[in-house]
Amino acid sequence: MVERKKWSEEFSEWYNDLIESVGIIDKRYPVKGMNVWLPYGLKIMRNIERFIHSEMDRTGHEEVLFPALIPETEFQKEAEHIKGFEDEVYWITHAGLDPLDVKLILRPTSETAMYSMFSLWIRSHADLPFKVYQIVNVYRYETKHTRPLIRVREISRFFEAHTAHDSYEDAERQIKEDLEIFDRLAKFLALPYIISKRPEWDKFPGAFYSLGAEIMMPDGRTLQIGTMHNYKQNFSKAYDIKYETETGDHEFVHQTTYGMSERLLAAVIAVHGDDRGMVLPPTVAPIQVVIVPIPKKNAEADVFAYAREIAEELRNVGLRAHVDERDIRPGRKYYDWELKGVPLRIEVGPRDVEGRKAVLARRDTLEKRVVERDNIVGEVKKTLDAIHGNLYSRAKSFLDEHIKRVDTIEEAKEVFEDRRGIVEIPWCGSDECGLKMEEELDAKMLGIPYPEEKAKAPEGKRCPICGREAKFIARFARTY
């Protein structure tokens, strides 16, 4: 067996090795930053997406599917959006050998693709709120160091919801709904997170304001795994998206968006992993329970039939169970399934068959216990729930331990030198002081805590740059 990198000591190398060794993606595709999804990784991602689809259905979003190509003429209509993406887009200039009259771009995101159609679809107040979503490929010419699922040039599982409303207040209601959806998804993935309102210089191009959801990675850096944006009327004015009011007037709609990607899977892999490999939450694991028969020579008991019988009973109650009947040593099987992060292993040998028992081995704690065969379905369900709860609670403890509130730049620097994590520091609210803190700390301002009532600086706190009274608590972190 190949010696593994340690999650606890060599996280970056551990992550890069694991992504391929467990069959998530293959990085060897001959275009940098574009990867091939492998069956096991795609199954996990599909389980995540099934939950997203169900949440979209629950909240009245309709699924659409837009083309990947956007004409330059549409892209140019929103000046601030162009400015934000102009260095990242892939241009298509020829069809065969013939130059195109109008250049095309591969979508970096879909505002400029969708909104010319919104102006045709939305006519009346009766059409609002208008809520659609899609899961598609988007392309960005990433110039930094690429990392599978985290920083890529083809985001191949990009979720984006786009909504239109008759007022700013209703758009704000939509943002609250987005946050509720995200919270349900994060709990489904056992991922604790924080929400921050982005500073002006780091909001989404064209947005009135942007929110970002971050998780804490094992190396103390943060990873953004979700964003919500309120556009007000910035895009509707550029794309002439109007509706007729009940009084016969015409008004521009208010718009929001909500985005996520395969970074969700990267977060699951990184946050819950350990030195033995992945540890998957039962909710997304392609195999929730693997049953390993352990035959013995000259034993009369049919451990394979016993294992299949258990698997069938688990499948009948909706659990994803698999019997490993490969002709290899049990130790190798344990190694493989631990590497792949299967939440629960059931071991059955001849004595278990004779005594109508089985051994349950948890992936998260590596604990083993013997259960009665007749109680196995209930015990498995109870154990899977316990695994999910434990994954969330230990990740929450890790996140909480890595958020440190300080008053000075020197204290903040000490935090980053020690364990990294998130630093919360008083801030006057000026862009100049915020950017200066980013420079001095060599860290990114995530923004201020959201909702904003959580962001108010305690009385008497001073901005460490200008010395004026602080208005907010600002968050800084080293990021992916």
C-alpha cells in the first residue's frame, strides 16, 4: 500500500493525492484547470445536487438551461460587470476559418446571458416574483495556481439561481430565503459556516451588495462555498427588464442571485477528512454501509449469504448498502473503504452468523461494537445519525476555535502566525483603512458579520489604522 500524506500535517498534499486516489476526478486532462469527473466523485456530487434540486422545488424555483455562449454585444451592456470579468473570459473569435461578425464568450456566469431573455419574459406584476435556476459549466481564465474543485478554469457544476421582484423589500425577502436554503444545505453536508457582507471593493460586479459563506479548512484558511447578491435595479436598467404595475405604470424589476459550485464537495472532503482518507456524511455517501464478509477455512457458515441478506434488508429501508465480495484480505478491504470515506462498515464472520450478530465499525471515530442481527436496521440508522451529528459538532468546534477577536494589527498578525483562522478586528468602515489592513495583514477582508446587527463594534473600540471610533467588526482571513 502506498504511504498516505497526513491530513493533520500535510493538508495540501493530502488533498491533491486523495482527489485522484479515491476516484473523485482525474487531473491529467490536457487543459490546465479542467478536470475529468470520475464515477465515485460524480455520485457524491449528484447526491448534493439532488438536495439542491429539492430545495429549489420547495421554494418555487423553476429549472432552466441556457446556452454557454454569450454575444459580446450582450456582455457589453453592463459596464461594471464587464470590468469585473474582462480579464477572466474566454473569447471565441472564429467559426472554422471565418472570423465572427460578433465575438462570443464562454459564460463566466450567466447574468448577461439570461437578462436579455428576462426582458422578453417578464411583462406584468403577475409574472413576479420570477425565480429560475440552472446547474451548468462556466469558464474563467484563472491565472492563479489551480486546485481541483477549488480554483479551476472550468467550473463544471455551477449552481446559479436568478430572481426578479417588484420591490427592494421583496428582493430582501428572497435573500433571507436563500440564506435559509443554504443553512439547510450546510446542515445536510454537516458543514458549519459563517456569513459575511463583502466590502465594497470585493462585492460581485454589478451588485448592490454581496454576501459570502465561508468554511474553515484544516490548514486555517477559509474557503468560500456560497454567495448571495442583491442587485437592486443595476442589471434591469441595463437590460430593460420592466414590468407593468397594477396602476399601469412601468417599473424596473429588482433582482437577486445565489451561487454555489463543486466547492461544496471540496469542503466536505477537506473538513471531515482524516489521516486515513475521506470521511463522508451519510447524506451524500454513494455507499452508506459496506458489508465485509470474513470467511474462514473449514467453517460451515455462509458469511456471503448472511452479508447479502443484511444488505437487502438495509436497501429495503432506503439505505445505500454494498457487499464487498472481492477475493482479497479483509485488511485491504478496510483500507479501501476507509480511504473512500464510507460512513459505516459491517463485518461478519462465521461466529457472527452462528450467533446472529454483526460488528459495526464507524468511520468517523473508528469505534467498533457488536449488535444483534434482529436489531441491525435500527442500529444502523441510529449509528448513521450519530455519525452525521458528530461530523457537524467537531467541525463546528474547529471553526469556533479558529475565530479570534483582537483590537490591534499586531495581535492579528500573531493569530495568523500561530494558527491562522479568522481574525475579527474593529474597523471604522472606510475603504482606505480596510485595504490598508488587508495589506498589513497579508490577508483578505471577508467583510462584516451578517445580519448586520451582529457587525456593530462594541462601544469604545477604535480602528487600528486611523484611530477613529470603530463602526463595525471586520473579518480577515487567508483564503483559497
